[in-house]
Amino acid sequence: MKSSKEIQDIAIHVIADEKKAIEGLEKYIDCSFSDAVETIFAASGRVIVTGIGKSANIAMKIVSTLNSTGTPALFMHAADAIHGDLGMVQQGDVVICVSKSGNTPEIKVLIPLVKNFGNKLIAIVGNDDSFLAHEADIVLNTTVPHEACPNNLAPTSSTTAQLVMGDALAVALIECRNFSAQDFARFHPGGALGKQLYMRVSDLYKQNEKPQIAPTATIRDTILEMTSRRLGCAVVVDPKQPDQVLGIITDGDLRRMLKANTKVEGLTAADIMSRHPKCIEESEYAVNALHLMRTNSITQLIVTNNQGGYMGVLHLHDVLREGII
């Protein structure tokens, strides 16, 4: 068994090797890369990404990234393709074949079939003198000096290079399509990421009570309003214009009042409220509300409409309950 220090050194060596492999890709970014992006962008069909072995795993990740960023894509295992799955390739589709050697038996059988269909073939290949490289319409070279594996056998640096080349394609297509965060949200409606991209304050605060008091309210009435609405605050509004916010009273304001005053009789809401409270428009994204609460170390925000009118209160729990973290 290796010592702890030796194990750490192995990890550092692998990271250094794979870093060199990625840096080496820069010299392969040329007109072939831009041709590949333009071909995919102009295609009337989908992108079919294929491979075998570890390259198939990389192909699946490329498909996932393309689909989530506005480029329809399908994964086709190279071995299954020659046993029926080739039927998923339609006119107008672009086929990307991922392979380190470019000479595996399955690839040699598959490529002529794809060519016969007339589909454009893009190779992400680690051997520019391979069968795949010679047959492809466009070649994206991902040759690496050696694998990070001490035996130079297990696909490590080579699959990392394939993955990075796939990401480069996807990001270039994002830019070409002007794919926005709103577009991204349409494909990621689930989970915390999706909610950050589409959930707004208006989706969260409306189920809450709307605590409000006049500036002349007594401390007793203020406490009753705060506890009955269960939001830990009371919003002080102008009696003549109830949508006009004058301030806010929170649990913290009550504690500070009690520390500063031995007698509370005669005090009103206007005497203890915090003026210029933090507000957020109901059309804002919920994740922005969370950021504002975190930045100011507060747990409530006053919600307003686009004219500054008081609409309600958003509590930190409302945001956390949705998993927006």
C-alpha cells in the first residue's frame, strides 16, 4: 500500500498530465472547428453522437450538454447502431463520432453506412491517421501525448480531451444561437438550478399574510399584528395611502426597543420602526431576493409592484422551502 504522501503525489501527477492534454488542444482549434460549428448550426436535423467504450460515455455527456443548450441531440452506441439503431439517423442529421483510435471494428463498419446515408460526419478523434479521420468530413483532433494511466492504457487524458472538445462545440453553439439564461431555464425547469432561472418573487409571497399597521399603532397592537401574521414583522404604512410603505418593525426592532426603554407605554410604531426597509419588486427572480437577504443579514423583504406599492412580505423560509440555495 502506498503512503498518504505517495497517493497525493499520484493525484497531482494525474491532474498535471490531464492539464497538459487540455492545453495541447489549443493548437488543434482551426478552421475545422469553425466548420464543425457552422455545419451543426446550419443543420436542419439533429446531432447524432456515437462512440464505443469510454468514448461512448463521453458521447452521452456531449449529447446531454447539447440538448440542454438548444441543440437537439441523440446518443447512438456504435455497436448497437450496426444492429438496428442506425435507423435513428434521419436526413438532415449531423453525425459526430467520438473515438480515440478511430480504428475500432465497430467504427469501421459504422462509418461507411453513415456516409452512404449522405449525412455529414464529424470526427472527434485522437489519431489523425486513422480510418475515422480519413473518412470524416470534418476532423476535430484530440490527440494526447499519453494517458495519465501509468501503463498508458486506461483512457484518462484522452477522454478528458474529448470531453473538453465537446464542451467547446456546445459553448460555441450557445454563442452562435444567442442562447440566453431564459432559454436555459426552459430546458431546466426542475431542481434548484431551474428554480433559480425561472421562479420569481411573485410565485412565493402571495400565500403569506399581509402584515400592516399605521404609524400611530400602539406597541401592543404592533406585537399582535406581528404574531398573528406569523412573518416576524409588521409593515408600517400610510393610513391614507395603504400601499405607501413608511417602515418595518421586526423582532430585532422589538428587542432593541425593550433594551432601550424601561417603559413602553405611549410608544407607537413610528417610534421604533426601521425606516427605508429593504424592498424587492414582485417581478424579480427569487434567487435575487435570497441574495439581498443574505447580503443584509435579514429574513424578510417587503414586496412591491413596479410602482413601489406595498404588495406583501417575502420570508427567507419561502425561498428555502423551494430549494433555491
